[in-house]
Amino acid sequence: MRGAAALLALLAAPLAFGDDPPPTPEELVKIRAANAECLSCHSEAGLKKPPKEGMDLKKLRSHLVHLDTFTASDHGQMACTKCHGDGYAEHPHAADAKDEIAECQDCHARKAMRIERQFDKSVHAENLSDTFTCKTCHNAHTMALASKLRDPHKIVAQDNKICLDCHDSDLAFAKMAPDNKKRPPIDEIHDWLPNTRLHWKAVRCVECHTPTEDKLSLSHEIQNKDKAEKKCATCHSANSSLNARLYRHLQAEEQNKYGFLNSVMLSSAYVVGATRNPTLDKALIALFIATVLGVIGHGIVRIITTRLRRSKNHD
């Protein structure tokens, strides 16, 4: 369980290199070249045209890596051999090569200690302590920190996919859940939440299913439905917790761009008194234009009628 909890550091660590500095441009060229050898097999191109004979293509299909996605991920500047060491040097790989994959705490030891304390209080640790690992949620070939993604929509899509891949799939849930435990119907559980699926596209599950007292820290203490946040005002208020969590990576540049902190909320979430409503905006603009035209029209009519009256009196 110690190793499992440490893997959760993937999401929280500031760099994929732990305490090591990122590679220099020269080192990165060498890393890219070495990784290209691995991707000559572990890619769609390698699957279509295997560089070696006798490869188990069915097994290979389950171990493909998308180059662009990996490059953009937190580990995109790392050599494959940083984690895949002994047992992977030759092909076919050693039968026990998986057992030699580096543990995440090897790079993220400091983060792992803090995250482990949080995870041990989570519902996952309580119900799935023997089967739940961090790789269950975090794919080292695809995950990117929120600070790197920056766009709230991309952050939400990435993080909620982790939750919904399991909690919205009977097949995936059955692989992890204890024997005979059925997947809870998440639509029914969330039926108190208006426009449930739209919420899942706009905010992360963890916004409500992790403690919200400390707004500056996104915890790995995943809470069950009984402890989940159900107060709408936690998010739908001028001092929304989303500003300190989901949107915190954009606040500095938003303030510089627009001059006020909650500008990032205007097009990303509905907050009473702080968020534009496009339909209402159009209606108010139309009303303003109609008012101006009405005043101008009234003035023109007054001018015309005045001139007609003077002309009649003159005659």
C-alpha cells in the first residue's frame, strides 16, 4: 500500500524529475532519439509495420504510447529507461520486466509522504486497499499537471475522465471493486444536482469529493457521497472555492489582462452576480439599442410635427 499511495504523487509533484533538474537541450535530443527506438514498436506506426518479426501484436496493442500526448505530459522529457530499466533493454523483454519498473516515490518521495497520509483517509483506501494503486488513476504516459494544462476545460476533461472511466462503467468498476459489489448508479446518486452531466463537464469530481476547508490544497482524500460537498454556494459565490483550486493557475494572467481576479469565472462558471449570461447580454444590448432608437425616433417625430405646426400657422 505504501508504494500504491506514493504513485499518487504523479498528479501533485511539480516536476516529473523529482529533485533533478530538467534536461538540457543537448540531453533532450539524446532522450528523444532513445525514446524513438522504444516507440518504433510501442506506437500505432509500430503496430502497423512491426520492425521485428514474431511480435505478439495483440499484446503490443495494449502497450501503445501516443508520441504527442506523451511529449506534452509531465514525463514527456524523460527517457523511457528512467522507469523501464532492467528487463527492457532486450527484445523480447524479460518475463519479469514489469516487476523492475521504478517506483514513483523514487523521484517523488517528499510528495508521496504527504499524499499517503491523505490517501489513507480516502474511501478508496477504505474499500480497495489491496487492489487500488495510483496507476489505477494516473497514467504516467498521459497525465499533465493542472498548472501545465492551464485551460480549466482541459483540466476538467483530464481529471474527470479518471473518475468516470471507472464509476461510469460496469466493466471497469467490476475489475476493481470487492466481490459482488455493484457499481452505484451515479446519475441517481447525483440526482439532487441540477444538470448533473453538465456539471461534470464544467468542474472536477474532486471539487466536491475532497475536503473543501483548505481551498489552496487539492487533497487526495477522496470522500464518499455522505461527506461530499453539497452546498451550491461553495462554488456559486463571488469568493468561489474554484478560484483557489480549479482556476488558480489562471488568476495572475487574468488579473493582468482584465484587471480583476474573478474574470476567469465569467466564461467558465455560473456565479450569481459575477458571471455574464450571453442570452441576457444580447437581450440587454437589444433593449439598449431599442431605447436609443426610440429616443432618436421620438426626437425626429417631434421635429417633424413642430415644423408642420409652424408651417400651418404661417399659412
